[in-house]
Amino acid sequence: MSLERTLLMNQLFAYYGNLLTDKQMEMLSLYYEEDYSLAEIAEHYQISRQGVFDNIKRAEQALENYESQLHLLQLRNRRLELYQQLNQQLQNQPSQHVLDELIKLEYEL
């Protein structure tokens, strides 16, 4: 599992985790936040490693589906980019263009 994937899943989990089942939330938390192995989670739940793997994959897919429909993480990342641009430009001179784009993005929510 790559670091990028782990970071993405943690971000998606922060936004959409409450939309998962309790069991999916617990397993993802153990896997991504507590760094448990599949075997450790399987032992905890008294199920097979394959069962844990399947449950985690379904939960990951659900999180990705929520993001593909709602775009909350994508919009947040875009806002952060605009805030950084605005901060840089305001150090030199005000930029109405960046402000307008930021305001427009907020109304899209």
C-alpha cells in the first residue's frame, strides 16, 4: 500500500466515513489509522483475512464513489490552492480574479 493511497483514504474517510457501516468504519480505522494488518483485524473480528480484505475494498470503493458524486475533497483541495494563490498575491498586490474564483467556488457547494 502506497503512502499516497493511505493519505487519500484517510482524507476520504474524514469526509465520508460516517456514511459507511459501523463495521466498515471500524475496519478502515484499524487498517489505515491504527496500522493493523489484515491478519490482526481478522483475528479481532474472528473472520478470515479474505473477509477483512473484501470488507476494506468495499469500504474504499464506497468512499471513492461518494467523492466521485459529491467532490467534497476535490473542492476543498481547490479552495486550498486558491487560498495559497491569494495569500501569495496579496503579499504583492490584491488580486480580484483569485477572489472572484474563490467566491464562485464557495457558491458551488
